Amino acid sequence: FNEEDKFKIRKFIKAGNKTDFLFLNYPEYELILKVFKSGWRTLVFEFLIYENLKDIEQLIFNRSIIPDLTSGTADQDVHNRPGPGAADLVNIYNQLSIKLSDCETDEHVFFVLDNIFSEILQPDSFDFLNKSGDYFEVNFSRNSIFFNIEKVNENSIKWFINSLQTTKLPLLLENLNAEITDIDYEAFPGLKGKNSIFIIPVFQSIDLKNLIILSFSDPVISDRNFDKIFFTGIAGLGCITLEKIHTKNEHKNYENHLGQKEKLISMGNIIAGVAHEINNPLSIIQLDLDDLRLRCITGKADKETADVLNSLQEEIDRISFLVRQLKEYARPDNEVVPEEINDISQLFYQYPVKILLKSLKKKNIEVKIENFSEKAFVQIPKIRIIQIVMNLLTNACEALESAGRESKTIIIRLYNDESENIVISILDNGEGISKDNIEKIFLPFFTTKKGDGTGLGLSISYSIAKKYGGYLYVNLKNREFTEFVLKFKIIDK
């Protein structure tokens, strides 16, 4: 103990039965020492840790009903002091605990905290800030002193932060005109015309995590209304509730991911069976095609028939390749990336993409191809790049049909960017993608198609692009069109 603490303890002993408790605050160790008497001239010391909610509740209760001798003088009974009495404070705290236990969202917690502070202190404004890197984000506000500012740079309120970190207790400025500067008003533009500000910090270990800031137009008397420990406890209880909600949500997300994993395992088993079933009719079709091709060779069929047969052969090769990929998907550990290099600059003028584009035009969809690339060699099997493009074009077509527009347009752009990538951009003026769905569209089984979609097309396309060193993403900067962008590194050949 330092000399001041020793003086307080001696005075506490001499006070006899006038009081039973003494509190000594040690913010550097994040604890409060509770001293009480046991028998004749026997002292018991109990450590109350800042982080322990039960300790905080006990401390709040004790400070609400026991006069505090740490100031060196015995105060009069708290029931005779201005502001809420002991019973009121305990009742408020109990009611707050019940209300917070019913909260399921962050917004609900903020609403409860705002109401409880308004009930006790009647502030003009309420702001709840959360520390994120070098900034404090304004998560919730009522009549905010930050106006429309969403992030506050820590350096702009540095001296407030330093004071809070030194004392680990709330900061009350009762006369703003005398205590803050024009620079401070720039950080808190809504403080102009206010008389006082009350800043309540919430710490996790030694780190400052949250701030609750209240402002007042009328002069504030620093008395029981501003019992700093009590209000720190309220703020801490609110933040603990927020952590519980976040933990609960994370647990729910984890369970959802587990469910997705189980779906993927099931899909692997289904894929293996589907691949086996597809192979059987393919074998029969292949035998029939061989017979027809033999007839063409011997002159028993015309050239048009031969072209159709060649197109059919290409599609069968494509299906066979997809079957192999399905099998590899079911056993991903055995997958080997082939070192196949292809020129995709003429991709949209060749089968089978050419056939799909013709079918789009038959549906009164205007297709514009803007090819600014001469040659584009990329390390990916041609059939895999076709698979991605066919998926994207099919999705664009379905988006246009769902939107029900009179003017339906798909724009295809092929160009080289500054980073030596070949870029395939597919735009459509269909129904678009909502902000809620933008982060989900590449997840397996996610679909907005009612009853028809499997939710695998974009997920598989994304996986293919990533596997071969490419990148598939959505660009929402264009307000008229939804744009899917596919990029691959150009390979020298």
C-alpha cells in the first residue's frame, strides 16, 4: 500500500461500526480491493476483478447502499442525497439485467441501453462506438454528436482516450466551453451548444473496446447521478450481452457450415452414382455415332449430316469430360491439374458456345460481342472454360426472362487488362442481384430460382476458375447491367 492507502485503512479501522466496507481502486491491475472487518481489529481483503460480472454486480450493490470513505470523509446516508437512491439503483440494475437477457439483436441491446440512460440521466444524445483498428465505428446513435460520421479516427479524440485508459473510469466534462478546444469540436461537431459530456469506457483486459457517449444541454451536477462505477457496470453488462449475441450467431453460422459440409458429402456420393448412370447411355450413343460416321465415310450420307454428327461428337466428348470431373469431385484428393494451354480469343465463335448464342437470339435477346483481344493463351482445358462461359450465359438468359423486360440485352466483352490478364466480361440487363445475396451467390446450393435451380452452377464455375489460377467475381458498379467478370493470366506461347 502507498501512504494514501494506509491512511484510508487506518481511518477505516478507527471508524468502528460506522461502516463495514472500504474500496481501493487499482486501475493498473484492473481490480478493486474490497476491505471489510471480521472480528476485533481483523481485516479481510477481497479482490474484485473488472472483467468478472458478478464482482461488478456486487460492487455496484455495495456502493449503492454503503457510504464511501475513500474520499476521507464519511458521507451522509445515500437516501438523503440527490438523484436515485440505493433501492432505485438496485432496481434499475435488476430491470436492466432482465431486459438485456431478452435481447436477440444488437439493435435491441442499443435500444435498451439508450432507454436506461435516458431514464436516469435524460441526455440529449446517445452514441455507442465500437473500436475497429485505428477507428471507432458509430454502431448506434440518437441525436448523434457525430452527425453523419460513421467512423471516428482515434487520433482525433486522443486526449479523451488517454484519460479513459489512465483511470479506467468514465470521464465527465461539466463545462465544455472551458474544457475543450475548437479541434475537439471538429471531432464532435454535435457538441456545439452543449454544456456537458459523459464518456463511459468498456475495457476487455487492458484494451479499450467500446465507448458510450452522452451529451447534455443543461448543466450537470456531478453527484449520485454520475456514480461512475454504477454506469460502468451498466455499459459493461450491455457489452457482455452483445458478446453473447455475437457468440450465439457465430455458433449458428458454424452449425450452418456443418450442414453445408454434410450436404457436400452427400453430393459427393450422389455425383459418383450419377456419373456411373450417365456413362451407360453415353456408351450406346457413341456406338451409334460410330456406325453413322462409317456410313458417311462410305458415301451413304451427305455433308450436312456429317457436320451434325461432328457436333454431336463434340457434345458427347464434353459430357464424358464432365463425367470424369464429377468423379474427381467425389474424390478431390486424386485430382491432377493438366498443363493444357488454349487460345480462347475465338471462344464465342465456335461450338458449342456458338449454338447457345443462336438460341439466345431466337428468344429475342440481343447479343453483342466486343472482342478486343487478338490471342489469349491460358492454362486451362478448353472444355472447362466453355463450361464456365455456358453457365454464365445460361444464368444471364434466365435473369432476363425473370425480369420480363421488353428489351433484353447480353454484352460479351473479351479484352486484356493492365495486369496481363485475359478478361471475359458478361453483362445482362436482367433482374440483377440484391445486396443480401451478393455474398452468397458462389456458395454451393444457394439459388434464387423457385423450384428449378440446384444452386451449383456458379459454385462449380467459381471452383473451376480458382483451380486453374483464375478469378470469377461480380461487378455491381454498373447500375443498368449485372456484370460477371472472369480473369485468367495470359500464358506466353
